[in-house]
Amino acid sequence: MPESQPAAPTLAIVGGGPAALMAAETARAAGLQVDVYEAKGSVGRKFLIAGKGGLNLTHSEPPGEFVRRFGSRQQEVAAWLRDFGPDALREWAAGLGVETFIGSSGRVFPLDLKAAPLLRGWVRRLREQGVRFHVHHRWTGWSEAGALRFVTPDGTCEIAAEAVVLALGGGSWPQLGSDGAWQPLLAQRGVDVAPLQPSNCGFDIGWSDHFVKHHAGAPLKPVVIYWRNAVGLEQSLQGECVITETGIEGSLIYALSGPLRDAIARDGQVDIQLDLAPGRDLPRLQRDLAKPRGGRSLSEHLRREAGLTGARANLIYEVLGRQTQADNFALAAAIKRLPLRLKRARPLQEAISSAGGIRLEALDDALMIKALPGVFAAGEMLDWEAPTGGYLLSACFASGRRAGLGAAQWLKAPATE
């Protein structure tokens, strides 16, 4: 039989990621009885995987620059972050014995770079505070009487909760639990849900087999990307990206995945340009490449005179063909503005995060779903997106705190600041 439950737990939190756990901590501190229901065998699985290469907890940017990372939703997310922003998140981590540092890029990491110690300490503290965890409980909606319905290894059970926080994640990495299965359950209840789309994702280009064989996985750094925004104005950004078997991905591409994805949806494709030698201007490249080659190969000439090796050099041939080697001016122009056509975003299940979800207009300021009084929502299942760099986690933590406080206020409990 499933683990025994009180007849009417004060607050049920469905999900086990950072937003859910922060909602649980906040609501418990406000005096509520809190039960957390997780579909998998343990909580925080995506959080652990995301931190496998170094947990990027938040970012040290000034507040104005930080909130601009949230694009069209920056006003709403800024309100969450005013209550629990990057500095508060670092102080909270320190309270768990996890000190943080600011990296050279401005990103904030734990000193040991690991997610597991933070998660273990957090869950242990939550248990000590009285939060009850119920794993292997997959939420499947509501009963006719309005109880939460779960499928467990021992069958279906129903929980009559006085208030609920939903923090079920988006649709990326479904093997870790974020599968978007909640979308029809909420849509059937009249909740306005925007379709989930890939965010922080790669894009397909369609390389030759030869190029893939020799250069898949190769980094391109540093490079500058040029693209046109929705109103046709050219913009640029410098960073790093990676050649994949199907196209291109990496932090530079992730930072622009929203507008690039939307442009493909609008126009069927999107054209970008890459500056493969951002440290050299076009006239200098033209002069340097015009120098006599002697007996050197073109690859050696590009290495010496343009600083291009490996994937960056061969990318020119892949895109424009070998004929460019005969025209130094055309070759220099290609190095500074190499055209690439992005055909499609990679599938949602491959993306780091997702866009879409419960539209923020369907929520009140406390993140309660207007169509479902007493039901709150937080985290990536809400309709906002941001690039990697600590922004995603920061907003998840902040929205979880707001939803937990909202539930406490809804139940007339003494909310904490």
C-alpha cells in the first residue's frame, strides 16, 4: 500500500526540483504542514545532472542586466527576483554550508562546483523541519471530488489537499521527469497553457559526412554571431559554440535560441553569420592573406596569417567550397562573415530547458492559477525562458519561494518575509 497520508494535508507540493523544494521550505517556515510528491525515486534529478559539469547557481550581473535576460517576461520575473535574487540565493546556499565564488565569466558556482552536497544538505534540512517526502508518486490530475490523484507502485491514491503548489518542470529531459505530461491536465481545467518549445537548444544545419567525421564536437571559440532581430535590425554577440553531428550548439547559440527558434517558426529558416577571427579586422585579414604563400599549404597559410586551424578553417570549405582559396579578398570576407543557414531547432527532449507553459497572465501576483483557486505554480512550467548562466535556476528558486508564500497566505498562515 502507498505510504499513509493524513486525510487533508495542509499543502501538497507536486514535483521535486528547486522550485518545488523552495516552495516547501518557504511554506514550512510559515507554519504549514507540507508534503512533497515526486514521480521519480528521488528529488532533484535534473538539478543534479545540470550540475554535473559544475553547478552554475546564479550570476553576478547587476540587477538591470540580469533581468533583461528574461526577455519579454523580464518585468514579471524581476518582481520574483526582488524578493529572492542572486545575492539572497548565495546567502541561502551559505546557510547550508555551501560557499560560492564568482567565476571569470561572472557566473556563480559552489566552491566544490558540485550540486550533490547542496541537494543532500537541503533535503536533510527539510526533513528535519518536518517536510514529508513521497517518491514514486506520479500525478495524473484530479478526481471528481477535487482530490489530487497519484499513480504509485502500489496503485492509485487520492490526496485531498487544502492548497497545492505545482512545480513539475517543463518538457526537456523527460527521462528525468520533466516530460510536460501536465499540459493537458491543466488545459482541461481551463488554464491557459502555451505549447512547450525547446530553449537553450542546438540547431540543425546539415553538414557533409566528411565534415561531421572530422569535426563533430569541435569548439569554435571565440566567434561573433550576427543575426537580424524580429524587426530586421542586425545584432551581434561574441562567445563560444560547438560543431555537432547535425549543426551547431553551445553557450553562444543557447543565448539566442529563443529569437532564432521564433524566426524559424516564422520564416521556415534563419540565416546567421559567424566571424571566425573577431580579433582581426577585414583590411588586416586581406593584407595578411595576400602575403606570398610560398610552398605552404592553404591550411598552414590560414594558421599563420589568420590564426585559423582545424574546424574553423575547414568550416570555410564546408560552407563555401574550395574555390575561395584562389581569392584572398573573398576568403577574408568569408572568415569575417561566414553565412550559415539554421533549418530547425533540435527536439524538445534534447534541449537544456523549455519555453512555453502556463501563461503568466493566467496567474495572480502570488502565482496562484486564477482558474484554480488554491492551486499555485512555479518553476519551468511557467511561460518564461532565459539563457544558461545561472538565470534559469535563479528564477526557479525565486518563483518557488513566491508560490510557497502565496500558499501560506491563501491558507491564512503567518507568511514570513
